[in-house]
Amino acid sequence: MTQYSGIGVSPGVAHGPVFRITRQVVRKPVPASPRQVFAALEAVAEELERRASAASIEVAREVLEAQSMIARDPALVEAIAARLTEDAVYPDVRDDIRDAFAGFRAALASLGGYFAERVNDLDEIADRTIDHLAGVTQVGSALEVPSIIVADDLTPSDTAAIDLDFALALVVAKGGPTSHTAIVARGLGIPAIVGCVGVDSVPDLTMLLVDGREGVAITDASLTEVAGRAAREEALRARAAGVTGPGRLSDGTPVTLLANAGNVDGVVAAASAGAEGIGLFRTELAFLDRQTEPTIDEQVELYSSVFAAMAGRRVVVRTIDAGSDKPVPFIAAEHEENPALGVRGWRLNRIDNSLVDRQLQALAMAAIASTADVWVMAPMIATAQEARDFAVRARRLGLKHVGVMVETPAAAIMADHVLAEVNFGSLGTNDLTQYVMAADRLDARLSDLTTSWHPAVLRAIQLAANHARNLARPLGVCGEAAADPQLAAVLVGLGVSSLSMSPPALAEVRGFLAHVDRATCVRAAEAAVSAGSELEAKLAATEILGD
């Protein structure tokens, strides 16, 4: 029996045979002419489009569509043509193809953040082009029995190629809490562990026990171990299923439970999961895949559909959160050495002072015709002046509930001034954590530093919550921290009034909170912020809160 530890990103217990996903590397020379290389690129693009159409997982579909566009990028064709200048058969085109991709790869890597994660997508397109030319077919949907999927990492193409109906759990050696693997697993509601070093060496068919709550994978576990973990998990799920209605603590203290969404389908799923509203609607998805800015009428149509799906309930809309780390094609952003700290979110006004105004106008027009309780907030706010500027623009158009994301250390530290300018705040714990800890949340090597359980992060939240309470301003959480039941209770103890998360997490958080009172949450919060490390904080809080 061997135990592997990683980061549990989707709770649950599963036990079954290992199904390893590995890539077959082309090691022999691949002869081809430029015309054959271009034909291979087009074939790859078409295959990616087919997989996108068949993909049942939204994030996989979106990335596959983006990959197909990359494979057809004229600049990529030009880069290959610059290396293969003669219309003849070259003895080996592998290096030429990879060199052509290298420039794109370096550009994305230098951007960091969201687009640095797309480097793997480029590598996959290059590999698939070489595979096509070499006549190599990678293992696809060979999963035919319920199994534990194990890999070094999973690409969106991997997930689209596998019959996930047979996936009992996902365990990968790389990746972090915000990786595609984590997002896919949460969407499927199956256990998942990322950053599980060494697990990709476990042989096929080995019986593996996966505990996505604790982040451990155990080979050849005893039946007693399997039964014990499964029983504990079942008890927790039963508790969650037994609690319905609005979020509340055991003493009746209300805790509004909301959901995060990025499109209308996500809003509908949130309503089906019992969300009391939408705590974060990400509008940037309507901008990032466009070569031109969506018109006001197009935006009104989108927002109206969202509000209609949540008629009578709260919908918190975040204005466009994009920029150098998530470039908008129609905004001429400059190259930045550190884009996570550059012109993004509200700071887009520094290069285009009318984009957000048009978005606010569309939101105001949609809100007038809706019965939804529309709240609007700006991302990447650092100063009271920025909060004031946003509030003036939004209120001028008739938007009444105006707020800001508290995701920079500056906004948390200066929350007494920042929140005084608006009606509410929402803690973006993903970005707040990476900024407080100075650790890129997409870098798996730093995964131990990108947890919101760290006392430094909790103290920043506590400070902001204290200021919000003094100002009588609602302060919610819309980051990944809200989906962890114990951490959700700690956040409530720190003074947070609402929690927004992915829809599959709602039932468990609702069930957990219904069994603890406010005094217990406060004691757990005090223990966590007084701890010396993220591990000590979690252990101290869990000892008080229980499972």
C-alpha cells in the first residue's frame, strides 16, 4: 500500500482500477513537405472542432474551440513557411514545427496568468500536427469500464476524448486548484486531486482509493479503509441532502448562498442547484473571444437573459475583468513584464475610457426591464478614488447597488475608505490569495502557497470584514474559498455575509453551515487567524467545527 498526497479539489471517495492516460511520443524522423504540414494543421483544426462539438464539459469545449482557431492562425502558417522555404519533402519537420510554435509559446509564457496556462494548448497542437504527419493515433476513448483516471496532467482534448461517464475520479500529478482538471471534476461532481506527485507512475489496473476531500490517493487500500472513508463521505452527503432552503446557521443566522456563472446556462444550473442568486456573473467571456467589441444591443440581450433566469433574485455582475493577462483583441494593450500587476480589470480605463461605460449602459438598460435584483461591481480596485469613479459612472446610469471586488491587498487594507464609496464589497479570494502570498495561483510548484487557509490571507479578509461591519456594508466572497465547507464557516466567523461558489458545491456548504452556530464559527475563525501556517489554521478550525 502506497499513499500519494496532493490537493483535493473536488470532494468524494472513489475506489477502482487505474486508467492511465499517457502520450505516445514520436521519436522517429517525420518527413513532409510544407503543403503536407499545412494540410496536417488544417486536419488538426477540424478534429479539434469536432471534439469541441461533442464535448459535454463547457470548459473543454471552449478551449478546444480556441485551439482550433490557433491551428488556423495565419501568423502560425507564416512562421512555418519561413522555416520550410522550399516546396520539397524535408527529411524531418518535427523541429521546424516546434520552432514555429516557439515564438507563440514564448509570447504567452511572458504574459503570465491566464495566458501562460495556454502554453500547454500550443504544445498540444504542435504534438497533434506531428502525430498526424507520422500517422500516430493517440489513445482516445478506450475507457469502457468504471475507472480512476490517472495522468501527468489532463488537457481539454483528453477530457473530450474520454467517455467521462466511466470516470470515477480524476487524479493528476500536476495542476492547481484552478486548473482545467479541477474545473472539469467539480462540474462532473466526481472526486479529484491535483498536484499529486508520483501518482502517474502507478500501473494500469492497480486498485486505487481516492479521497478528494483529503487529497490522498492510496494504492491497494484495505477494504476496511475503503469502507470507512466511503461511510464518512456518505454521511456528509446525506447531511447536505437533508438541508434545503436559504442558507442559515444552526442558530438561525442567515448566510446568503449564491453561485458563480459565466453564461446563461451556468445561471440556469445555479437556479436548479438551489442558489439564492448569482454572486458573480463573469462578463468577460462575452468579450475575450471577440475580434470586435460586442454592441450595446448584443450585451443587453445577454444580460437580459441572465436576469430573466434569476427573476426576483440577486444577480451580482462583475464588469469586464480582462486585460494583459486575458487580452481583449479589440483593445491595444502593451506588453507587460508582470501582467498580473498590470493594466487589467478596472484599469482598462487607462487605455480605453469608454468600454466600461458602454457595458454599464447595457447593464442599466437590461436591469430596467427586469425583475432581478441587479448589483454591479468593478474588479481590480486598489484605491478609494477608483471606487468613487466607478460608483459615479454606474449611479449616473441608474444602477443602484454598486460595489467593488476586494481582491488586492490595498483594497483590503484600505477597505474603510474603499467601501465607504460604494454599497457593497465582494472578496475575490483567488486573486487576493495570490497577491497576499506573492504566488502565481496557476503555478503548480507554488500550490502550497495559494490556499486561502493561510493566516496571512485570513487576516486580510478579517481586516476588510471589520471595516465593512463598521460601515454597515455587506461583504461577500465569490472566490474558490467559499466552496470549502469548513473555510466557509471560518469566513462567516470573520464577518462575511454571503458566499458564492460553483453550483455543485452549494448543497454541501448549505448542509455544513446548518449544523454550526455563529459562536462556533467565530471561535474557529479566531483559531485560524492565530495559527502559524495554513496547515495549522485548517487543523485548528476543523477541530472546533468538526466534519
